[in-house]
Amino acid sequence: MYYSRSYLLQKSKKPVRRKGKRIIILIALMILILVVAFSVNLISIFHSIHNNADWAQALRLQKGGDERVYLLYGVDFWGANPYVERLLMLYHDTFNETLSLLYIPGNTMIEVENSSPEALGRLYPDLDEPAFIEQVQELTGISVHHYAALNYQGIIVLGDYLGGVEKSELGGEEGGGALLPREKKRLSGFELYRYFLTADHSEPPWEQLNRQQRVLAGLWNKMEQKKFWHWPKMIKLLSPYLETDLSWRELTALREQFAEYKFTEMRQLVLSGKEEVIDGCLYWVPDVESLKDIVRLLNEGYLVIPSEVKVEVLNGSGVEGLAVEVAALLQQEGFQVVKTGNADHFDYAATQVIALGEVVDKARAAALYIPGASMLHQYDPEAQIDVTVIIGQNYAEYLKDP
């Protein structure tokens, strides 16, 4: 049989085409396998920071109406021992879309059965995570629905991997700017860690929290600038230093939801109490009764921002200097004290907090910080202030015998 030359040439090309298709299919399968393997690895790494233990997931089911409570705390080291430096309770009223922040000092005194008192933050290494969170719930009387614990050493590791954070992203000279190294344009991991923790003696705690928020936001922004193939490495580096019951998707959603909030713009509260030296150690001793009022106000939605409240403080006790002292206390909590002076007489037996507006919410907020205060409502449509505080003799007695 005779075949033309052109036919023979065509016949020899068919196996080549089939072979080319096989190679393309094989390459596509290899790429698909790599993509699947990458995705599985990425999901596995993301899950490494997500605590889905039964006790962690059970937090979500605790009592709560329209509120979600997030417990945030940072872990540092005192020598070789880990301790919790501070705790924040972020109280989100989902119905009114308001955020309140309860600040809990790490040295809050906890009564330990058959032992001397201990600071809450120092109990951390002796308790597992669920027991520690339960201790916080017992202290505050507030149910926790979600938690996130950050080991501050992770700031060093992640900061170095990302090549540091530009000083311009940390607020410049605003809010803690004096603590930034002047000769540096970019802070390394350790410099970020030191800037994060160091406190200026004149810096209010809320400003320090805002500064720390900027450090974390700066690290997050640097992470977002990285290509997707860097993410497994970044999350793997971060996973030993971050633990939470929230999934990565929930974390990113919350970050977007709360990104525009600053601590100074939230409703701010400090755990009720005062500092005392006990057995040579400085503790924050909680005021249980005042704390009950705070919890009630949070639950009932009466809380107001202290900076929105104008107060005058008058001395009705006859004890010199008490008006100035209480005024300083209220100013420290963020209230606007517009006037101090003497009351019309010095025979007030009990301290009075008088609401001058249509509602008593602002007076109730001020009364939380004044031991032994009773509340009155004397509506005055022409008043230029919201609250009048008259210091009574029982306040001086409280100072003598707390």
C-alpha cells in the first residue's frame, strides 16, 4: 500500500499532541494538588490559634441578652514566670451598638482560700485557662462570651519577621510619642515590645491603651501588605503567642467592626477599688459593692461617658480639702469638674449626688466613685452643669475606717 509523504508526516504528529495534552493535564493536577495542600495547611495553621475545646465553645452559650462580652488580656513574664499584666472586658451592647470597657488591673487582689491574698495576674500560671476565666467572672459578676490571650513576646517575633513598623504608623508625637526612639524611623520587634509596655509616668492608662492599640494595628497592617503565600508562615509564627475561642474569620470580622473605635471614645470604667499595700505588696483592692452597681448599670444600659458629665463639688462636711480631693478623684475618672467650693453649710451628714438634668443617669455614673453617696433628683432646666456633689460627714468617716 502506498502512503503519501504528507500523510506519513501527519500520522507521526498525533502521538506528540496526545503527549502534550497529557503533560498539560499532569501539570494542572500537580497545581491543583499543591493548591489543595496549601489550603489544607493554611486552614490547619489558622485552627492552631482557635481553641475549640468544649469549655471554650461553652462560653458562647452563657447567659446574655443583647450583649457580647470579650475578655482580652496580655501575658508577660516576671523573671521566668508568666503573669497577666492587665485585663480588659469589652462589653458590646449589640442592640444599642455601644461599647463599654472595664479595665481590670493585673494586681487586683484575690482572696485565696487557706492562703495569703494574691494578685489576679500572678494566679495565671497556677490556673489553667478555663479556671482563670472563671476567676475573672467570679470577681466581676459578668459572664464572658469570648476571650483572647496575647503573649507579648509574640510582638518581638512577628515584628522582626515583618521588618519592623514605621514610626509614622504609631501616632508620631501624639499619645506616647515621647517614648519613641527619636533617631529611628522604623521600630524592630524588640523596640515595638518595649514601646508597647513602657509607661510614661504622666500618661493616663487610657492613652497607654490607645498606644498599645496602635502597635497592634501597625503589625496587622504590615501583615495585610504581605502576599498570600506569606500568611502560613506569619500565622505559624503567631500561633504560640495567641489563643482565643474565636475563629480567624470571626477575628477579622471583629477587627473590621471595631477598627474605627478608640479606647478614649468608649465608655470607660475601672474596676471599683483602691490601691493598698498589704504584706509589703501593692494591690488593687476591689470595692465589691460599687462593682455590683457597675454591673447593674452595664446590664441596664444606664452607663454614660464620664467626659460628657459636668460636675460641681461642694464641701458640706466641714473637713478642709475634701471637695478638692473628690474633684481630683472624679477628674481622674474623666468627669468634667467645672467648680469646687463650700456648700451652704457644713452640717451635711451624708454625701449627696444631685442630678440636675431631666434624667439621673449622669448623676448615677458619678455616684459610683463616691463611697457612701446617696442620690437626689432636683431638675433645673437652667442649670449649666449636670451634677452637684455635696460632700457629707460620712465621707470623712469612710476615709478613717474603710
